[in-house]
Amino acid sequence: MRVKEEQSLTGNIYNFVRKIVLWIIFKTPLKRLRNWGISYSLWPVHLTTACCGCEFGASSAPRFDAERTGYLPFVGPRQTNLIVIEGSLSKKMANAVRLTYEQMPNPKYVIALGACAIDLGIFYDSYNLVRVDEVVPVDVYVPGCPPRPEAIIRSVVMLQRKIRRGG
Amino acid sequence: MNIDEVSRVFKDLKSMIEPEAQISILSSNRLIITTSTDKLELIANLLKNYGFDHVKSVTAIDYPMKNIIEISYLISSFNNLNLSKIILTLKTLIDRNKSISKSLYKVWPSVEFLERETYDLMGVFFEEHPENTSLILPEDYKDIRPLRKDFKLIK
Amino acid sequence: MKTSLSKQQDNRKEIELFIGPQHPASGHMRFIGRVDGDIFTNFIPDPGWVHRGIEKIAENRKWIQIIPLVERAAILDAANMNIGYVIALEKLLDIEPPPRAQYLRTLLCEINRITSHLYGFGIAGIMIGSSTFYMWPFADREPLIDIAQLITGARLTYSYMIPGGVRRDLPQGFKEKALKALKYIERRLNNDYFRIFFDNPVTKARYQEVGVLKRDDAIRLGIVGPNLRASNVKYDVRKVEPYAAYPELEFDIAYEKEGDCYARLLVRVEEIRQSIKIIRQILDALPQGPIIHKKYEKLVSLRKLEEYQKTGIFGLPAIFTVLRPPAGEVISRVEAARGELIFHIISTGELRPYRLRMVTPSFRNIVLFRELISGARVMDFPAIYGSIDYFPPESDR
């Protein structure tokens, strides 16, 4: 950063304050408080990539009610911190996923649903699919084809525990 | 549908389209017409006037050994309930190296997306089709079209 | 000095508007529209975001392995995808399943049709901003998914039908549970849904006389399913070319005359009523007997046969892994929840099909987006999309 005239007298206050703020946020116990807060405000972006989306929808519906664990599907990627990859990822869609992921603010997390997201599952020799870990880093995998809504809720709870342990 | 009605339709069609095309009965509700590519539109028009008003499927089958691609239009009717019990296959063979066929968009607008898909996945170019562009595959797809037999999946 | 962006650039009134693929409703679909003011002058659907190449992969699988594969095209509607393929395969093998298996197949197909339509209602509801009508149909799917789970053991992907019959018999006490679920869904459909959604003035204002599809246009474009029947065409494969147990069952074709978005929803409501009627008939008139063709019953091992006679669960015979149907060409058509499903299969007598062509109803309805939304207002887009009940994985395959 270029040193301005007044900075030469007082030192770089901006940088100094920034360092203090970062130190406070990233050291315990404030970091713990922050992680606790994040873990109960997971807002997944609405990006349905394939057919596991049906069970994702069912998990938010009254029988299973995933929203009681503290997460709510939300519209714009700019205000979300979780992306749920629902099943297989085609080459065309992979670009869109990457674009969405890069637009999300930090910290951000990824849940990958279904066998297709792990190793392409039943479509293991398809010409138009990519594996999810080649596109975005994944925090939690959920097996199943499609996974049951209970499994999806459990994956959210697992992710929350992971965040509380320190991301 | 009983066999009498099929044979009545069969006789009507036979007198209408011969000698440009050959017709035969496969089963009690399946008919098949084979013709050449340049007669295709003519036959299609005759069939449309007879009452077949939409296309259910455009199936392209690749035969690399015989160096041909077979294109089948599955045709039926919504308006005429007697004809809707029949599925008629209109079949034509084209050269595999050139892969050019004639579009039936002017006769049946319902072929539009089916033919576009065939162009995209099998690489058959339909002349006079309003939009011969990529539909399903990425726009920059350069490889052999996937439904061709020489496109191998990695095991 | 800056003026408005569109004027400054090239004096053009129209703006290009991209919708998706990041979630226009059920996701993974893109639309490219041109907007003049708030009216779409042109609207192009751009599918292919969930294309997995099922047709090509099927050429690389054994015949029996294709059953779960074709189900993945529309896991909401798995039973109907399954029966379409199995009927085609049975035509090649030239076998006919026993009557009890036919009835059980029909039973699962109709349960699946109801759950699929309820899912469509939920999506249509959330698209016009009624979140209650997203929650209710999704909750009411669950009792029906439960009874499907009793029969097959899976929530959505059943793989229940195999060539020659079905895999499991009904469990004990099924009839009472099924009747209870049907009674519940019937009460909800006829009273609560109409009170909160279908008779709601807001819904009627959003749906009525919006996205009208005329009868001639529907036929010309080759539309299928409830969208076709909402335009006053009485075409239903279950009546035109009856399969499974449909010839012996009594039901009417649901249709409407208006062809607008509201009519498309009402057709689905009526179809659910007819499905309930069909399921009640099946539960009453279910014939006794085997659930698998005699030819295959002889082929399983003695241990498996004992298990089958005791529990009603039929283990697949080993012959299925080397199934070689005779060479030939078959076309099968069935009425899936979203419309007519076509399988066109070429066999050369090998272990794998030479070519499997699968034309799904959503793919044939894709043209509706261009025809109905061109000329509509921007805020009519969610209403029309919701009423078409389009399912992208089914369309892209």
C-alpha cells in the first residue's frame, strides 16, 4: 500500500486496526462464537443439478422438515454460504456450478448428494458427466441413489458439527 | 384394434403410396413404410392428408458395417381415434459418410426438436430444418457424435 | 452524459433476458428470452443441462441392467418408466406376465402417477408464490410414498417390474393401509386443496386465460399427456392401446376444454381422482396366483423358490444376466404421469441392445415454452412454467 502524507506521521492505522480485528475474530473464544453462529445459519443456494433434487425438496417439506436444523434454501448466490450438489453433474452444468460457487462469499461449504456425485454411480461410463470433486471442494458426501431425506438432514447436521469444530 | 381395420388401412395406404414406397404389416397395430430420401416428403404429405397428424419419435440407427444410417419416423394420429391405435414407421436409409437427410418440418412441425436432437447426438444434418444447431450437448462439442457406433464409452 | 443503458448502446428497444440455469423453479434449465417492455417477443428453451446419455449407456449394458437405468430419467415417475421398458422387452421375449402381476404393476403405476402430480402441484404452487401449496402436496405425497415403500422397499426408485412379472407380492395388511392413505388424499384433494388454492381468486387470476394452447396447435406440435388433454384432445394411451391390467379396469379420460394454465392443473386433479378409483378397483379385484411367469419360476434355485413361496419375494434367476432376446425391432408406448412414453428398441440377439431410443413426455412438451411464453408477460412465465409440469432430467435423459 502506498504511504500517504498523514500516514507518515501516524503510521498505517488502517493496517494496524485490520490486524487487530482479524486477531480478535480468528482467535478463540470469538472464533468459537463465530463458528457457532455460522453453523446455525446455513443457507443453501437453489442450484438443482439433477434428479436428487426431488428428495432435497422432500427433505424441506413438512414430513422431514429440514429447516428445523437451521438451514433455509435461499435464492441468490451472493447471500448464501452452502451449495448442495444434487446428483450427477453434466459438463454444461459444471461451468454453472463453478460460477455460482465463486460468487458466494466466504466461508462456503459444499454438500454432494447421491452416488453420482461420489463416483458417477450408475452412469459410471457416461460421456457427459464430471465428478464433483473436480469442480468444487466437497465437505460432506451423502451416499444413496437417491439418498433418503433423513440422510440429507443428517448431512446438514454433520456439516454443522464440522463447522463448530473449527471448519 | 382388430386385424380387419388394420388391413383396411393397409390397403388404402398401399394403393396410395405404391410404387414409390413399400408397406408391410408388423403386428396388429404396427405398420412400416420404407422409402428413399428424395421421395420422403412426398410420402409424408400423402400420409398427412390421410390423417396421420403428428410424429412421436425420430430414431436414427447407425450401421457402420453397411455404411448407412437408418432414420425412422414414428407417426400416429390424435384426431382420428382409429388411426391413433396404429403406430406407423416411416423408414429411410441415408449414406453414413454424408449424413444428410431431408427435414419433414414443413409437413409435421412436431418433428422440430426430435430432428434437432438427432442432429446433435447422431450428426445427421436435416436440410430445410429451421434450426440445425446444438440442443443438448455443449455448444463447443467437437468430438464424434455420441450415438454413432464408433464413439466408444470408456469402461 | 449518461442516458439509459439500452438507448445509449444501439438504439434498440429489446433486451435479452437469460433465465437459469441457477434455479428457475425445479432447476437445471436455461431460457433465453427477448423482452420488449415486459412482454416476451421471443423465448427459446435451452435444455441439456442434465444430459447423461442414457441412450448411449444402454448400448453398453445388459438387458436387465437397463431397468434401473431408464428409471433414473425420471425418478419421480420411476414405475411408469420401468413398465415402458419392460413391456418392450417382453414383446421381444414374447412372454406375457400372469394376471396378478399385471394388477400389481398397474397398482404401482397409479400410485406413482398420484405422487408425481402432487410434486407438480407443489412446484407450481411455489412458482406463483404460494408456499402453503408447496408444503401441502409435498406432505401429502408421503403417505402414498409410504404405501409404495411397503410394496417395493424403496421410496422412489423401485425397479419393481422384471420381464415376466414383478419382484414382490403385497405384504400383509396392505389393503387397510392403502385404503386409509387413499381416503386421506381424497379428502385433502376435494376439500382443502380447492379451498386454499384452486378456488382461490389469486390463483384464478394468475392462471385463467394465461398460456392458452388451442386444440389444433396442441395436435400440430405433438404435445402429450395432461397438457394435451387440457386442450380438449381425448387421447390417453391407457385407452388407445391398453397395457397391463387397464383393459379390465374402469376409468375415464380426464380432459378440459379451455387449454389455459388453470385447465392443465384441473386435468391433473381429475387424473388423481381417476387414479384413486383405479387403485380401489385393484384392491378389490386383485386376482390370486403367481406373480412371475412359469417359465422363470422353474429356473431359480430350490432355496430361492422356497423363499418365494414363503415370503412372496422373488429372487432374480441367474438366467437374467445372460438374457438374449431374439433379434427384432419393437415399439412400446405407455402413459407416464407427464404423458406418452415411447421405447423403440433394436435387438440383434446379443447380450446388449443395439439401439435403445427413449422419447420422454417432457422432451415432447419442451416446445410449449416457446409457443406459450412468446407473447406473454414476464410475470406470466412462472405460472406457465408451473402448469406445464416440466421435469428436466426426464427431458434430457
